[in-house]
Amino acid sequence: MTAPNDRDGLFDHIEPPRDAVPGSSAEPPAEPAVTPVIGHPEPVSAVTGQARHELGPLWREWPLLSCLVIFTAGIVVAGAGHWRRGAVLMGAAAVFAGVLRLVLPPKVAGLLQVRRRWFDVLAMLLGGIVMCVLSILVPPQQG
């Protein structure tokens, strides 16, 4: 018994692409999804008719960027010799990230979402609170 191949009629129901058939013309390209509207400052979706706000790829991640700015400020403060204040700032950044993950919809939360919402919120809040509490409770150096 031999194995079937392309010539046995198994693939006869598949049509070749239109541009592969000699003498046929391809269909005209479809209308773009976004069409400009005269006098409207933003592009408008051809499907919904609503304005679509286009931000750069970096600015779409504003929740993560805001948390990273606070965290980086904590690193700078800690590097300047105020480790306790810096650690509190870093913990506050984690708590802020947890609150943002809790209140923002998934489409806006962006890279703050790693796992399920409850896990992300719990991990960031718990980590931030522990960091803040430990930085406050560590006794100062004597001497």
C-alpha cells in the first residue's frame, strides 16, 4: 500500500490564489481601517466611527512608567545616603503599582499585568508594604 500524495486528488478542493492563476486580476485592496475625516484632529475608525487616540508605544505604558519613575527616585535617594527614605519610596512604588493594577482595566494596565489580577495586586501590595515596614522598623546605627 502506498501513501497518498498531492497527485491523488486529496487537495483538489483547494483553490490556488487569484494572483497565481494566469490571466486573472487580483481584487482591489480593501479600504484602510482608519480613514481621515476633514476637520477632525484625530484619525477616525472606519468601523466604529469613533476617534482613535494614537499614543506612542512608550506612552501607552504610562502606569508602568509612573511606577518606575517613583522606584528610580527611591534608588537615587538611597544612593545619596538616605537608604531608609529610598527604601520607603521603592516600597511606595510597589504599592502604587498594586493599586493601579487593581483599579485599571487590563487594556490600560499594560505591562503591570503579569498573572491574574488578584495575584498581581496581592504580590505588589504585599511586597511594597513589607519593604516600607521593614525600612521603618530597622533600628538606626548606634555610634
